[in-house]
Amino acid sequence: MELAVEKLRLVKQILEINDDKLISALLNLLTMTNSENSLTEEQHQGLLLGIKQLDEGRRVSLKDFLRK
């Protein structure tokens, strides 16, 4: 389905909710999701570097990492 159609379906379902706790849980989920998607440039670059290193085969086992 098209994204716009899915968004409208979601809005309709939310409008039908009459449970305060469920609305609060949805708001918390959306807030948490939005804040987790906001990386600083430094964090973003660090993740890209880590992915590049993994792709190049440069890895450290968890056991070795924890020893350091």
C-alpha cells in the first residue's frame, strides 16, 4: 500500500482509541522513536566508521573487547 494510505489508516485507528493508558503508551513510543532517530553528526560518523570496519573484516570479539 501507499504510505499516505497507511498513514490515514493509522490516524483513523488512533482516533477510535478510548483508552487513556493506550494513548499515553503510543505517545511515549513515538517520542522515544523520534529521539532515538536523532543522532549527532559525530554519532552518525562513528556508526558509519564501525560499519566500514566490519565490512573490511576488522572485528573484535566481545570476549576480547571486555578484557580491555
